[in-house]
Amino acid sequence: MNVTFNLASELETALQDAAQTAGLEADALNTEVRTADPRHGDFQANGVLGYAKARKLNPRATAEQIVAALPEDLLARCEVSIAGPGFINFTFGADTLLDWLQKHDTVDHLKSGASAFYQGQRFVVDYSSPNTAKQLHVGHIRSMVIGEAICRMLSFCGAEVTRDNHIGDWGTQFGKLIWGYKNLLDENALQTDALEELERLYKAADAATKEDAATLDAARAELVKLQQGDAENLALWKQIIAISSSAFQKVYDRLDIKFDHEHGESFYRDQLARVYQELEETGLSSESQGALVVFHPEHPRFKTQPFIVRKSDGASNYATTDLATMLYRTEHFKADAIIVLTDTRQSDHFQQLWLTTVKWYAAKNYPLPRFEHVSFGSILGDDGKAIKTRSGDPIRLHALLEEACDRAYTLVSEKSPDIPEEERQEIGRTVGMGAVRYADLSQNRSSDYVFNWEKILSFEGNTAPYLLYAVTRIHSIFRKLDFDPATIETATAAAPETPNEQALARKLVGLAAVLNMTTEQLRPHFLCTYLYELAGAFSSFYSADKVLVEDEAVRARRLLLCARTLLVLETGLHMLGLRTLQRM
């Protein structure tokens, strides 16, 4: 028996070949295989319905043609049935499940089941991307944790991933910042909390420029001096960037986020002229009220809404920088795909950016990458509004993370007071950081969600504490036996027999298919849901089927299930950016 590392991919190939053998238009048939409702099987293919309807064929009869052409060796290993209007269900036999369990004994072998999805493809992922001289607040965490999870999952699935932190480090705000620094600086405050002082300076300068035209002119003059390379202003600008970068890095370190590049807006300053030139020479841009714009009259929402690439005063803007960024990522990184994460408020901007890029690249015969704007909703308080402090200010992200660790430490101390203090502190940090992270990732990213401490730190439901506890529970089994789950002997294990053994095994073999769906749609909550269901399947198995029994054959196959569940849970949680524990 020879089972591939990815049963779903094996089925997709078999369906494609069967459709060809049956005389169907195989290239037009969607043979994508997903994990199925356990009542129907392990995997399901639903593409026949759309294919048959488009050709006015009988879907069920078409499915029967495909099933009849499936290879004998596959039919010998799994039960194939047709449900409803042509849905093809596959249920693998216990021996196939055992073969999968025996082969998937390391993280690398789990990767082998998923690496074919994006092997050799280069992805550039742009996430976090804060503005300088501003504190990171709770709203910034969505881009960070979703972006990092996407990077880890794509890498696991074979992609070459470049992480780029596109920092807002250039633009009109620096004229006000530099004016504020020169006129309103509190040296003591700068020494105490430099980023807090910079944020105060910007707010004070912004208010001053709104109240006094002369101050506004002075701030604009400081910006012009910066853009012209004035030594004093450039030095101040670099100091502001360094202060911001240092503060950001402390948060990134806590969240275990590392970027390959931090190419801020300033990096593209000398590349903007090419953007203007090529848009003009290809006839894509035109002048409107003194500004250089691109129109997209074919798009219903943008018929009269221009994409401004150079303002009437000659200044660049986000559109210009983002077009230059798109070109750099295509030419320098040779990106096959570019993913940008921001909240939904920027959806129009990125839609116009992509429409412009498609036309520009076509006119210049540049290779066009895949582009995805991964948008997300807001984090809300119990009142259904954007979460804030009692004073109405945004919640600082570092304060939120600190509170999460403190709350988790208190819970751990209540539940396990016998654990040494230092270890409880570490458990508190792991659980607290994981709870905040998982609370975000487990939501459909398109939706807003309500942040609630009691819910995210609960040991019940789809939460980080529940999943982390499931991991420690399995570790405790092997600790009692003084066994290393990574080196457990599997050759003598028999195939899963009981209903709960088989249900757990079937959930495990679905990992690659879930990762395929998750990375296709760039929605980490699919993986979260899978891990939660896997932990539930293990709990049912562990309650029904005693593991540490006298019968060596029974104990061997159940320990194998425990070891593989532990491997998949830990691997999945690590992909999401969570650290795991051996006890808590």
C-alpha cells in the first residue's frame, strides 16, 4: 500500500484523469476536493454540479460517469458514493488511515502533504505597515497577526515568502512633526517616552496649523526643506524614524514577528518619476484640474472617481508610492503574488490601484502577478463601537498585551498554584499572548468582532486556552509513560478500529485539504476551526477509549493517534503564530 502525503490532491488528480477517460471536458471541470461532513465521508468533490448545469447535463449521471472511470487501486482503498445532485464522497479504509498516520511522523512530512500547493511561487506579503511617530494601538493587531499567520501558512505550503513592512515614513505629516519638534519639544518627555512625546508633538502641531495660517506655512516650509535634502531636517527625520522603529520592534518581538524588509514610503522616492512617465507615455493618465489622474470608466463605482497619482501641487501621494511599490516588488522580488493587508476602509484605494496596475502592465508588457488586498473588520468593545479606554482614547497595543499576560498569569496561578512561580509567569505570557492572537485569527477576518476578556481567556469553546490545554493534556499522557511522542514506535500499530479512533484519524488526514482552502482564501479562521474540531475529536476519543491499557496492540494504536494529534495541533498552532506548552 502506498499512500501519498496528500490524499485530497491524490483524489483531485484521479478525478481529473477519470473525467478525461469519460470523455468530458476535463480542463473545465472543477475537481477541487474539500474535507466532508463526517456523516458523508472524508472528502467531497462538488464541481460536477456546476459543470453539468453549464452544459445542460444531468449532474448525477455525469458524476456516475466519472466514478465509473476512477482507477481500481483507488476504489480498492476507499468507498466512493454520490449524494444529491452529483456530489462525490470518498471514505478511506482503516488501512489507508493507518498508512497516513505512520508516514506523517514529523513536521517535514506534514509539509510534504501541503508543499505542492505553492512550490516555487514567490509571495510578497505587506502587513503591519504602521505610520511613524504614532503609538501602536489595539486596531493595529489585526494586520500583524493575520499577516504573520498567512506568511507562515504559505511557507508551510511551499511558497517562498518575503515579509515587507511598508512603513508610513514620508509625507505631509513630517512638516508638522519637524515644526513641532523645533518649537514645542519637551526634552524630559522625549527621554522618558520618546514615541509618546512625538505623538503629542504631532497633535499639538496639527492643532496649531489649523488655528494659524502662518504656522501652517511654516510647517509646509519644513516639509519642503526635508524633501530638498536639508541636513538638519533629514537628521530629525532619521531620528523620528529610529524612535518609531525601536518602539514598534518591542511589540514585534513580543508577537514573534520578524520582517525581511522594512521598505517604507521614503524608499520609493526616487522611483516615482518613472511611474509618472510610463502612465503618461502609455496614455493611461490624463490631467484633471491640475492633477495627474487615471480614470476607470468601465468600473461602475469609479466612473467619475479618478485615481489621483500626482496632486495639483505636484506632490506625490499614496497612489504614486503604491504603484512604485507594485513595480518594485514585481521587478526586484520577482513576485508571483503580492498580498497587502489593511482594514476595509482602504478597499476602494486598492481596487483602483489594481485596475491601474493591470492596464499599466498590459501596456508595458510587464508580467502581471496575482494581487490580493486582504481586508479585515474592526475590533469592537461591548458597546458595539471601536474598542477604547474609559477616557475615550485608543487602547495602546503594548498595554493590551501586558494585561493579557497578567490576566492569564492570575488564571494559571488559581488553577495550578503548585507550579513554580517562574514557570507560571512563562505560562501566563504564552497563554495571554496566544489568547489575544487566537481571538483575532479565529474570526472571519471580513467581520468586526467584540473583544471580551472572559471569552478569549476561557478554557471552553474555540479559544487559545482550550487548544493549549488540549496540547498539554496529550503531553501528560506521554510524560506518565516517560515516552517521547516524536520517537514513538509505529511499525507495530494496528489500524484504527473503534468509531472514535476512526473519527480522530479521519480528522487528522484532512489537514492538507484545510490548508489548501485556508491559503486559497487567505482566511486563517478555517485552520482555527479545524484545530478546534480536531481537539474536540481527540477529547471524544480520549473519553471513550482508554489509552493506557494492558493490551499492547490497543495501546500502540491509541498512542499513535495521540502522537499524531499532538503533532498536528502543535504544527497548526505554530503556523498561526502561537507558542505551545507541555503543561499548564
